[in-house]
Amino acid sequence: MRFFSLLLTLGLLAGCQSQSKQAATVAVTDGLGRTLNLPANPRRVMALAPSMTEMLYAIADTATIVARVPQDNYPAIVRQKPVVNNYPIDMEKLVLLHPDIVFTVEGITSVDDAQRLQELGISVYYQRFRKVEDVFTGIEDMGRLLGRQPQAKHLADSLRLELKALSASPTPATTAPKVLAITWQDPIYCYGQNTLFTDEIRLAGGQNAVTETFSQPYPALTREYILKLNPDVLLGGSFGKLDSTFFKNYPELRRIRAYQTRRVYPITGNLMERPGPRVVEAVRELQKLLQPPLVSAQ
């Protein structure tokens, strides 16, 4: 089976290479600083990260999108595309689809897998996001690579204007509520300082309760560390749900300010997790959650 797959791969590569000898290429540098030679006029593209798939659907000619990954669910039309596994990557199916460019995000696809795909004739272009503005420039970068500059610029500029209208003056750090956003309960993982969440919550009027920068973007925190952080707001589930699960398992954490004031809220995971065209929606949702709770008249 492996021998057959290897022959099939080599045969496809030879065919692709013979057809593309005359194709023009352009040298680019991706978000990880890797130099790539990409087709100047890509006709077949896909993404290994849902955020990049959303970006493709926002600016690309959707007929050029050849596949999706299992996590893709937005926009709904994406479900019409064939599925390629990304954990682990289905190398054989990717080669059969022979995309000109595969888009992904730092931390989603390993560099080793990207190198293997490169050896099979498939270029992987990484994007890296630390600020919301990085998402807008990422949209513009993708537009340039796909020959869709006008569409990408219009979208990016529209999102910048939408964010400007949404965002008030930055809240001073001394008064901005400290927000802890958890992604997993056992062990307790959270959004670290070196994630897009830090900028999103700043734009929404808060601050990431995790001010220390860990080696992992989503560090595991001890209960003692969370007690020391004493966040004003906890994101990750409704108060009732977390009270019966998270706080039941870690009763000492009921001492944090967020629990004491019942400022424990669910968030839309797809918005928080995906640095794509809906990033302003994520900031808007966070801003609503950070509004001071209503105080009942006595």
C-alpha cells in the first residue's frame, strides 16, 4: 500500500510539474519568515485552519477552494467541499487535490508537516496573529497572493472602520477589568498573554488577567496562580454550568472576584478561537460582556 501510494504521489507530482513548468511564480515571505515560491495566479487553494477558510470565503473566488477540514463550519456553504483531515494531515488526499497554495496559522500546522508537503510540491503559507490589526493585514496579504487585492482591501478597510466605531477610548489599566478566559477545565488551560485574545479584550475595554508571558500561548494554570490573579471576569461558560462543574471541582476558586460577583460568562468559541473576518464580532461580544452589571434598586 505504501509503495502504491508512493508511486501515485510521484506520478501526480511529475504530471503537475510538467504542466506548471511555464507557470510564473513569485517569491514571498510568510508569517513565520519562511521564503516560498508561489504561483503568481493560483487556481486551486485551501486552508488547514478554520479561520483561514473563513478568510478564503470572504475574498477568494470560491470556485478555487478545493477542500475543507473537519472543523470548518462557517460559512455554511463550506460543507459542500470535500473534507481533508488536518489532525493528522491526510497527505495522500492533499496530493490528489494538488492545491497551488495551502493556508494555515501558526500553531495549527507543524513546520515539519509543512516541509513534507513542500517536498510533495504543495506550498504552505503561514499567517501569524498577535493583534487585531494583524488579521486585517493578513486579509490584505491573502488578497495579494490570490490576485484579489480590491476585494481584500475593501474588506480590511471596512473592518477597520467597524472596529473604530465600536472601540471607545482605551480603558486605563488601573480600572480595566481583569479577564481570565479558560479553554479547558482539567487541567486548567487559558488564553495566555501572547494570544490574539489579549488585544481583543483590550479593545473591548478590559485586560488579560494573565500578564506573564509563558512559552505556550495557552498555558496550564494552577489553582494557586488563579487565586493570585483574582480575575474580575471569568470566561468559559455560564455561571450555572461552571458552578456545577469547574467550581465544584475547584471549590477554593469560589473566592475569586468573578465568582463572588457572578461575572462568569459563556463566549462564542468560533469567534474567540478564529482570527478571521469575524474578529470584530469577537471584540463586540467581549465588549458587551464587560459592561458593568445592572445594580438592583434597594
